[in-house]
Amino acid sequence: MLTAEKLVERLLAVGVDTPDTIIGCSEDDIRVLEEHTRVHLPESYKSFLRVAGRCTGGWDLADDWLYPELLELTDWARRFVKGYEGDKLALPEKAFVYYRHGYEYFEFFDTATGDSELPIFSYLEEDGHFEGGKCPFWELLEARLRWTEDFRRRLLAPPSWHDVWEARVGKVRERAKAIRMGIM
């Protein structure tokens, strides 16, 4: 099973990150996140936050799943679902949205269950329901990391993809610098 330490090792091995672009959350960041979202995060998720919760280099940079963006995701998702579903569907009271892809899809777990490995639920705009019971956070991260490793191996061949990757690296370095300077 993927762990926080193995995640960092594999990101470095695949060339997605450099040690200076993998930045974890501080305990204060995690405390602020829990207070702001009014949930108690599971320890397994906190372990991810501690090692790479602020910056994971070029991995999934286009999506919102890092701190401080995490602070607003749950409130945003509540408004988003209300806008599409009205009173027919609402996020659970103790939901924590940890991932948003664009403005049409997000993932969350319901912290009210108290499980250490919370199942993941997702929502796609106008679906009318939450998809549930997906694998726990670390299993989903493992699947996404495997996809990234495979993509990165294939990336080396076409030069056009290499240019796109290099542009991402510039954004990553800007984010890491802003975090280290206390701007983010």
C-alpha cells in the first residue's frame, strides 16, 4: 500500500518532482484546515498533508487539492451542488472536499463515519447523486500515481509533450517559491 514516504520516493523517481518542490503542510496548516472546515481529518489523510499537502511538484497541478486551496473547496462544493441540484441533494454535514477537477467534478469523504480509511465519494455536475464507496484515499492516490508514472514514461518520446511538461515545471517552481516566501 502507498504511504506518504513511498509517495515522495516515487514522485522523485519518476521525475515529476524535485525535493525542493515537494512541500508538506505544517501542523498549524492542518489545524487551520480542520477549524475552517469544521471537521476532524483522518490521520491517513493528514499523513499525506504533512509530506506533500502544499506542493507536489508537477503532479496534478491543474487540479485543486493542495493547501491553501483546500480551505475553500468544501464551501464551494456546497454552493455548487445547491446550484445544480436545488434541495434534492446536499453534501453530508461532515463532508470534506479534498479534490476538484475543473468546475464540474469533485471528490470528498464523510468524516462523520470516523473510519481511519474513509471511502471516497464523487460528484459530477448535474448527476443528481453522489457516486460512493470508491476506494480509500491512499488507494486512489496509488492509482493516480501509477497513471502518472506510465504517462511520464511515454512522455519522453513526443517532443510536444516535453514542452508542455517544461511549462508545468515553471508553474511548480513559482508555487514552491511563493510557499517558501510565505506568500501562499
